[in-house]
Amino acid sequence: MFYYFFLTASRIRYEITSGNIGGAFAVKNMTGAIYVAGALDYETRKRYELRLAASDNLKENYTTVVIHVKDVNDNPPVFERPTYRTQITEEDDRNLPKRVLQ
């Protein structure tokens, strides 16, 4: 009986219990590693405050994990014009760069 009790109490399992708006994050229940599971958008939400539980089937403890979303440029590059034209003569030095886009 003691042997069974020891085995069931020794494994710690992790779980996000609150604050996981939109399912943006997940936790590996055996390691506690938190990872991104959904889309993050700085313009929509800049901060998440997750409540994380750790349990060994006998006792549990809680902590708060605060995640700040960093703003990055998530817009695609844009050309200012639909078409660019240039002329290159045969006398131009091949080793010199020519400006086509500015």
C-alpha cells in the first residue's frame, strides 16, 4: 500500500486553471512548459495573466504567470507602385549596382 501511495504522489502534473483567453497558451502537463497554442495579436491583447496549478495528487500549489506580448510588424511589405521600370545600357558597368526600387 505504501509503495502505491508513493508512486501516485510523486508525479507532478501542471494545468492552466484561468486566464487563458482564447486558448492562446497550453502547458505540457508533465513538464510545466508553457507554449503558444493560438494566434497572438498585440493590437488585440498586450498581456496575459495565467494561473498555473501544480499537483501531485495529494497536494497542489498555484502560481501566476504574466506574459507580455511584444509588438512586431505583422503587416506584409507593400510596393508603392504596381510597376517599376528602368533602363540599363550595354555600356553600364556590370559590377555596379543599379537602383530599380527605392
